[in-house]
Amino acid sequence: MGASLGLDARVHWFGLRPFIHQSLRGRAAPDVLLIHCGGNDLGNMKSLCLVADMKRDLQDLHRRFPGTKILLSAIYQRRRWRTANPGEINKTRKMVFI
């Protein structure tokens, strides 16, 4: 689908929340903000803390950009995870997004 995801739009790829705020400073708020949840924090912190952090970040983004539609990608299952066995992390992955 290409870098613009097949959309008739200009797509910018950003990383972390502070980087998003810095990059959008002085610009109009985006119509859509797609957040790719890669799952690198799974296994590095307790799942309840991860969910709380994600909610806080999403609430902050919504407050700053109230007219922006915020979309989340799924955290996909992997054969290997950096921090634990795939079965344990897959359970956590499902819990985080359900």
C-alpha cells in the first residue's frame, strides 16, 4: 500500500509522544493520528502499568488535539519476544488490547 497507506493524504511517521508534540508545535492538528503499537514494552513492565501509561498518553493526545481521530494498530503476535517466552507475552498482548 506504500508509505501513505493507500490514502489520498500526506502521511508523516512519528515515534514517541514527546516527539509528536514537538513535531506538531506551530502546525495545525492532524485530521488523523495513527499510532503503531509495536509491543516492545511487553514484558519490560507490568501489563497494568503499560495499560495505564497507554491510557494516559491517549488522553493527553486527545486533550491536545480534540478534533483529531486517533487510531491504534494492533500488537501482533511474534515468534520471538525480547523479554520472555512467546506464550506468556501473547497472553499479555491480548490483555492489553481487549
